[in-house]
Amino acid sequence: APANFNECFGSPDASPTGFVYFGGTTQLFRAPKAGGTHEALAVAAADLGFDMLIDGPNIYTLDSVTTATIGHVARISNDGGATYLLAPEDMVGLPGAPADDLRGIAAEGGMIYLITQEGNPAQGTEIYAFDPTLATVSTQAPATLVLTVSGETGCSGLAVDTSFFYTACSGGERVIRIDRTTGTVTT
């Protein structure tokens, strides 16, 4: 059985006969959707963090780095989990070190979005975007800071559609909706 999780996350792949992935900052597992025994995946703890994303055949993990512009998103598989990259690809270069941990990752319209879990309401929660097709084995895709949301703290998890970002914030204990164009927050 898995050891105790630290910052537990989970994500299913798109295949009806595929897997549900779950893990945390030190381990990653997958279990068949049809039931059965889970398996530990050979992914280094250094490439794990607070969330993960499955986008088509690509499996990404979100690291907790806060002091650098790289090392935040690792692609650990590019074939739907059939194999795992021995040297995961460092996918994104941020325009500056984030104000806090990145705690959510989501994909929409060919872009990948990231959100910080800001603890200081004056600092603002940051949302970044990058095009994963611009990353290569040796070059990170450049990210853009698309929004800074003032007054929201402790946000983690991220969902996105064509009009809004959605996240859960412990400051105020609520789920918020953020307009992608104006940055207006509603509950």
C-alpha cells in the first residue's frame, strides 16, 4: 500500500480502460480504472510536487520550487504512461521566480496554466500560461504572467475553460471563479 501522502493529488487519463494516477511530493502511483492493484511509478521525488496534469499523451508534475524561473513543471511521460522519462523534461521558464509555490496546473486550448498559492493578500495570486509545444529537451517554453489576483490567498487546484479560471482558496474557504479577460473574481 502507498505510504502516507504529502500534498495528495490525483488525475485520470482519457482512456476508458486506462489509469487513475495519484501521489504527492514524494511518490507517484497509478491504478487501473477497472480496479485492481496499484503500481508505484519510477519517478524521482525531485520531479514530484503539489499537482499533476494529464494532457493527451503527456503527463506533467508540478514542483514546489519558489526560488527559480525553471524546474516548476516536469514532463514525466510523453506516451500516456507506457514509459517514463528517465530524465524528465523541464517544460517551462517563468518570467521571474513566482511569489509562492505553484499549486495548480490545468490545460485548455493548447496552453497550460499554473497558479500560485499565495499567502500574502497584498502580493496577489499569480496565474501563468505557456505553450508546451515550444519546449524541447534542452529549452523551456516561455511562460507569461496572465493575471495577478489581489486579495485571494491559499489557492490550490486549477480548472480552466474558455472564459474562466476556477480554484479553491483557503482564505475565505471558498471556490472562486476568475474571469480570464478582466480578472474579476466571483464565487
